[in-house]
Amino acid sequence: MKTSPNVRRYLQGLLAPVERKNTWQIAEHVGDPTPTAMQYLLDRARWDAHHLRDDLQKYVIEHLGDPDGVAILDETGFLKKGMHSVGVQRQYSGTAGRIENCQIGVFLAYATQRGRTFLDRSLYIPSIWLENKKRCKSAGIPDDVEFATKPQLGIQMLSRAFDVGVPIRWVTGDEVYGNDHKLRHFLVKHQRSYVLAVARTHQIHIGFSSHKLCDLAAEIPASQWHTLSAGNGSKGPRNYKWSVIKTQYEAPDGFMHCVLFRQSLSESRELAYYVVFAQSNTSIEEIVQVAGKRWCVEECFQSAKGEVGLDQYEVRSWHGWYRHITFSMWMHAFLTVQRAKAIDKKKRQLQ
């Protein structure tokens, strides 16, 4: 899309130190007497937010792309009052940790050594919405939108990223995505390695028997647990005990399937479980590092909501949601790239 003055001013508003980055306060910051121009930009102006997303992916490839890049699937909730905002429903929000009246956005984040930011986004539309054509029309949902689960939305976003050449070696995500066999098969088909969390009751076959992962974990001898860091957190290295068991599932040449177990070092010895598809020579240390990258998306959500108003919109329509969210993603990527450039400059000065 052509960059209009209102687009530039909206982006400036997202970067500005205003209390809430909605159309009213952005308009006030840029000197408009009313939010009319900003509301028109988000809701009724003729332009495609998906084209803007495509430009964002090119920007991320250019400045943050890495052959060892990790793509991360996750969702976040946007708490809402009333029932008119597109896709809103009483549903579980991981952000709130409970069932709330909210919208759910599914996001694809990207993490490399140079930084982490977003690549794509999809608004989850509950099936009950799509059964009410009048309600969909009122919210501006296109006629060709069909119901898609969160993992299905994840597959769509990964497909787009693969098609435009985002360098992705690994994919990771929580149980919502790991428990979905279609998503796992999609990644195997495209020979993209993954470390995906699954439920404790997830079953695998060893020999002629089927085993729940929680039962297998209890049988792992102490000698097969390794204390490793999944990366640094706010309090230093995130150390856990880890163990890997290879499975006999058929894999493409040069690849393997295995399961990864994580045990807390605390007295609770809390366990987490992952299914892994990776190149045959991949070490447990590398697999553990990828498992730890899943937390990067939480950092992205936190910084995007705090710095560029990801959750501070007051729009109700389909177009309004996608346009504001995509603008916020763009500004998050911009800030991430600027930080990376500043770090590079400092390193050069120290050489």
C-alpha cells in the first residue's frame, strides 16, 4: 500500500508515550481535533492489511533472518466488554488465566540471535459466530472466512512464512499446537524440525506397545536425566533436568522422531512433555535450547502490549482488528531491528 500521511501519523502515535494507543489518544498526539481520520484509516479506507503483513515479513527476513531461525506459535487474549467486537466470546484466555469475555489472536513469532518479533497473526473466530451470517456481516467478516481451529490457523501462517522464504529451521509451540497431529504431519511433510509441548497423556508406540508419556517418565533411570539450561531468564539460567527417548516412528532420511521430558529441579519435580522431529544428529542440548525459545513469544506479547499498543485498540470490525494489529507488529519489528543495529554498532566500537 502507498504510505499515506495518516498511516505515518498512526505509526508515530504507536511509538509515542501516550497512555493508551487508541484512535482518540493517537489523534490527540498528532494534533487532530477528532479521531475521525484515524478511525477511517482502520475501518473504512480501502487497503489490505495482508499486503502490509507481506511487507513486514520481507523486512524481518532482511534484518533478522537466520538459517537457524525459530518460529513460535502462540495465542493471546484481548479482554472486551459487550458482544459486538468481532470474534468476541466467553472463552479461555491464557492471558487472564481463566474464562473471560475476549477475542483470541493467534500469532506466529520469530526468534533469532539478532532479536525476536512477529511474522503473522490470525483472529480466531468461534464457530458460533460463523453460524450467524447477520452478525458476521455486521462485524465485517468476509464471506469466504470458514471456521479454523487455532492449530489450523497456525498451519496457514506457517505456510505463508515458508512460501515467502522466511528462514525457519525450527518450530515450537505449547500443547494447543503440539497435541494437533495435522500440524505435526504438516511440519514433517515440509521437513521442518519441531519441539512441541504435548499433554502428559500423549501416547507413543515403542515396539508393539503404546505408552503414555507420564508413565514413561516414571521409568527413566536417574542416569538418563541431564541438567541443562533452556536459556537465560530474568533470574539467570533456566535450569531443568531433561531426558530424551527416541521413538520408532517412520521419518524422512536424515531425520528422527523422539520425545523430550523436562523435570523441575524444585521439590515438586513438575514434569513437562514434548514431541520432537529433528535431524538425526541433533544433540539434546540443541533440542533443549529450542524448547526454551517458546518463552520468546511471551516476551514479544509483553513488549508489544507495553511499547506499541498491541492490545489497546477500540475497534470492533474485522478490518479494524487486522489493521491495528498489523501496524503494532510493524512497529514492534522496527524497534527490534533498531535494537539489533544499536547492539551491532556497540560491538564494532568495542573491537
